[in-house]
Amino acid sequence: MGAKSALLAFADGDLRPALRAATRSDQAESEALVRKTFPGYDVKPAGDSTLDVTYPPDGITQVTLLPGAALLCDRRLVLDRPSELPAHLLQLGTGRRFVMHGMHSVVDWLCFAVWENGTLVRSLSLSPDGGIAENIGEPYAFERPYWAGHHPVEPDAEWEDEEPYPLPFHPLDLGEEALQALFGFAIEGFPEPDSVDPTSVEMHTFRVGDEPAASGWSARRSSSSGRIGT
């Protein structure tokens, strides 16, 4: 698998209808949201992209503002422990539903989380090397078959001494399910009939540089999952 994501969105309820009906957002308003997301950072326009780029390079933020929703792509916005999301980000969408989704195929890492009206209702972060870093709230319906053992990682017949996979399922398999359920599309696999076409969701791109020393927030990247920068 080559699936990687770094997504943070807030919406008036279900995000998927807003993405299905996406139109091009205003660049000035999008830049204003990026500046609020990274207060004190240097922000410069860097062209355009689409939602099929779910894991932009270091220092790059992609954003779209839609009626009733906003979506940002940036590696700094997904955390090994989603519960540690800075309060000022939740305040950007006060009263709305917040959704985080991050995964990295090199280390089989997955995180996703949902906040309702500022309250964290579900958070999961896990990888085979790091184990379960966070597991808060009741699993969603799309998760339950995985926790019930219906999607185990089968051993490779060519490796006689292979150790059993340390988790009851592959994180990236569940990650695709979570992405489809929460954002309406998948990175790998077959789209569903009502899936969002990520290439139709236009994103403004900004280069977000180093913050001044006096800035009130430093974007954090935990290393406990073993993620790498490529």
C-alpha cells in the first residue's frame, strides 16, 4: 500500500455532501484560514491542487472553504494522539463537527478522530510498532468488523518464521474505511457509487514557513508512531 493522508476538516454535520458539491473557494478567505491555523507563521500562496493530493510536502498547506465546511491538508495537523489537538484549532469551527484523518503506509500508521461541538467523541491511533497510542470513545459501525477479527492480516506463506501481525487488523485497511465513512472517498481500492471524486475538489496551496519566536503556538509532530517525512 502507498496510502498517506494528513487531513483536518470541520463541517456543519456530515462533511461528505459538502465535498460532493464542492466549488472553487475564495483564495483570500482560504489564506485567512491558514493564517488562523498557523498564527504567526509566514504564509505565501503556492498555486493550486486537488484533494487527490492527501499528503502534501513538508511546509505546504492545502485548503478549501465550502458552504458549511472547510478542509485542510497538512502533515502538522495530524497527531499521534489526536486528543492533543490545540484548542485554537477547535475554536476555528466552534459548534461544528471536526474530523482528523492521518495515515502513513511506510509504518502502517493510522489515526482518525471526531469532535462534536468541541467534545472528542472518538479517537484512534495505532501502528504495529507503536501499538495503540490512543483509543477513546465507542468504535463506529465501520470499525466493528475489524475489532471483531473479521479482517485479520494473514501470514505470508513464503515466510515460515514470520511473527503474527501485532494488531487484529491492518491499520491501512481500517484507514481506508474511515476515510470513506468520514470524508466520502478512498485513496486505494474501488470507489463506492456515491463516493466523492477527489480530483474535482480544488484546493488552494500555501507555503507555511517557520514561525517567529514570539508566536503563541508551535506546530507539533510527535515521533512515537515512527512516521517519516516522505
